[in-house]
Amino acid sequence: MSAEVIYSDVKFTCSAENQEPRSTVSCSHKQDDSDSKQQKEKDLEKHQHVNKSSATENNLLKADLLECKKNLSEALAHYKDVQDCKACPSGWNFHAGKCYYFSSDKMAWNASARSCITMGGHLVMIDSEEEQKFLLGEMSTKMTGDDDKFWIGLSDAEEEGRWLWMDKTPLNKSVTFWLTTERYKEPDNWTEENENGEDCARMGERSTVNIRIWYDASCEKPLKRVCEALAATPSRGL
């Protein structure tokens, strides 16, 4: 007669003849180890696949980003070309939709007016305080002396005291910048330099914060000039 006692995976067999109990070890845990190993291999394979897919997606995203940067750079370069190179002719300054030419040579007022027309514009016509400030800022860097001023497109040659712009528009009295101080009040039609008086407007000041610096002067006086023209509108978009 014998009896069996099983503890976990170890089985003890005892006989009636007081023999030493024999033990046998179950091998069921070996199957569990095999299943665990296979699961780990599957998990590893899945993980590697996910990593490979992620790497592929990252590479595609990097490629898209580089292409996007390239397209943006080309668009910005094209926009700069349109703004800087196409809006105004060479030698002209772009500002607020207009082009301005500040001459270095000097001419009488009528000759200056013809020169601006030949260049595709006209003597500047000022219609705002903002434009006046812009012109003063540019002129101050180009003047070599206090009397080194610029002709603008304003004259009362047709009728004394009736100031007209180049296009025959009357001067708006709410947008004027004649010099007015305790000592001077422009326009004064001074006749000591020219008996015909002063019928053309000039402007410019090297070192002042005062924006009211229009002066009337003899139209025959040789001065620099400011020409004005509308900026070109780009014909192609981004």
C-alpha cells in the first residue's frame, strides 16, 4: 500500500513497507516558461515594429518641414523683390505707397518741375503732417548747409497769394507748414533778392524739430528738388 502527497509541483510517494518516500517533480512549469518566452518575443517584435513605424513617420515629418521651410524662404525672397525692386525705380525712396527722388544737382523751379516730369513724376505735393515729417527726415541727411534746401511743387506765380500745387489744386490752409516765428513769417514775397518777388516754395532744415519750415523764394534760384510718383503695383502675387 502506498500513498501520494502533492505539494505544488513536487509529488511524494510513500509505500507501506516504510520505504523512504520518493519524490517526482512535475514538468508543468516548463510549459509555462515556454509560453512566457513566446509572449516576450511577440511583445519585443511588436515594440520593434512600433519603433520602426515611429521612425518612418518622424522622417516623413522632417522631410515635410524642410520642404515647408524651403517654400517659405522662396516666398519671402519673392515678396522682398516685389517690395524693394519693383515698387520704385533705382535711386528713388519708397514710402507709404509713393516713390520719392531727392536730387543732388540744383536747378531753378521751372527746370526742376520739367526734370521730375521727365523722370515720370512731379515736384512733390505734400498733403499730410506724416509726409512732411518723412521728407524732413530724408532732407536733413542730404543737406550740406543751412541754405541747401529743396524745391517742392507749390507756387503762386499765376496769382500772388494764391498758392497752387503742381496739379493746380489750391493749397489746403489746414495742411500748411510755412515758417512762423517772432522774427519771420512766411511767405513774405521778399523782393530784395529779386524784384519779381518770391513765388515758389522750398523746404528743408538740417537741425530742427520744427516741422514748419516752408519758405517762399525766387523761382530762379538754383536748388535741389524732390520728385514724387506713385509706386508701381506688383502684377504677380506670392
